[in-house]
Amino acid sequence: MLSLNAACRGNACKPLSNFQQYAQENGYTIYQVMISYAGMENAISQAKDFPLFVIDNDYYKTSLQPLYLRYFTNELVGLPRETKERDVPEELVGQFYFFENGCLTEVKDEL
């Protein structure tokens, strides 16, 4: 299970441990991927039992977050990198990506 996370503040944010707990209860290994370094201190303080990863915008040769996030998620779900958002099938849009034996099996926006 791969979870994409943005820096977030306020009551709408869920602790990263919620995602870890969901993964453990459902037999998944979780990979938390931060969208940027913003809010990383807060994320690190929550990530005591699991690693955090960050999308490498240099790899995508852009510092524009919406663009490198789109490139990353397109590649994650097996689409060509530059596929436009409007052309991504709805079933491939979400925050949580589930894989089995390296193959994408499900995408969810909420757990």
C-alpha cells in the first residue's frame, strides 16, 4: 500500500499513524510518500515505526508541484508520464495505491 501525503494542518488532517494502523490491520506493508518537503518535521515526528519517502522533483525536471505530482502518479499507475489529468481514468485517481506482487490492484481516495 502506498499513501501519498501532503503537508497539512488543522482538524482535517489525519495522523500518519492512522494509515499505518490501517495497513497493519489489513495485512499491508505501507510506504508513505510525501508530496514535498513542506511539513516534513511534523511528518517525521509521527513516523517512528515506518519510513517516509518524498517525490524527487529533480527527477521530473520541474519544481512545479502539480506537474511532478502528476508525472509521479501517472508512472505509478502505468500511464505515460505526461498524460493529462483529464485523460486519467477515474478508477486510477486517489491517495492510496494498493499493489500485489508489483501490480496495481486498487486505488482509493479514502480508507
